[in-house]
Amino acid sequence: MPFIFLLAAAALAVSPAPPASTPVATALDAGIDAYRAGNFAAARTQFAALADRDSAVAETMLGTMYARGEGVRSDAATAVTYYYRAAQRGYPPAQLALAQAMAAGKGIAADRDTAWLWARRAQQRGDQRTIAAATAVAAALAAGRSPTDLAALENRLDGWRPWASGRD
């Protein structure tokens, strides 16, 4: 699953880090270090505690772990739940993961319109790698649609605002 690898790499690379002295930064660093070392049980513990405090990065990493079955039983629906929470907080890697899941109907009912919206949101706010992947997803989902349909979808982007997020 190259996309899931890209997602994990993006989540680890673009994590907006708070000042190193905060408890959230310490826990996030510990979770990321454990994840990179393959200690998925420790990573899950750290990420779950942070996800309970609304950390979009931790929610995305938990989604990735459930999608891959890393330290947990593989569960696409649980992965989507975590991606959705982080995507709603405005985190582009999670928005991209949610778009991919919705487009494929993995862990959630297939919904090409909503998948396109999430891909476009990731495209608007992501880093270079996320933007490139989101652009490809949005283009694939837009294929065969009329300009009128795409304009209507574009209009739906305007009113969206992210949820409040914990300090990542």
C-alpha cells in the first residue's frame, strides 16, 4: 500500500511541532520515536492519549496504524474514524487519507463527491507531497464530470471550517 506509506511519511514529516518543553510535544515525540522503531504498542499508547486530547497528528497516526495493522488488528473502519477526526481538524495528510478511503469505499461507504472535497481540502493546505497526491486523487475523481458538477462541488468548499484542534 504505497499510499499508506506516503501518508505515514507525510504525517511524520509535516507534524507541526509545539515547543519541545510541552507535554504534548514530549508525548508526540515519544510516539513518533516508538513508531519509527517499530514499537507499535508504545506508539499506540502515546498516540491514543494525544488523540484523546484532539491531536490531529496522533489521530492520523492511529488511523495509519489501524489501516496497516501495525500493533493492532487491521480495521479500515477504525482507521477512517481517526482520519475523519483529524481531517475535520484541518490536517491535510488525514484529509488525503479520508479522500482515498471514501473513493475506494474502504472502511466507509464510497462517496466520490465527498472524497473529491476532502482531496481538494488537502490540496489547498498540504505540504508539497500531500498536494501532489491530493491533486492526483482529485483529478481521478473529477474525470468524466461536467464543469457544472465540478463548479457545484467547488462551491461546497467555501463554507467549510476546521474543528478546534489540540496543540500538536
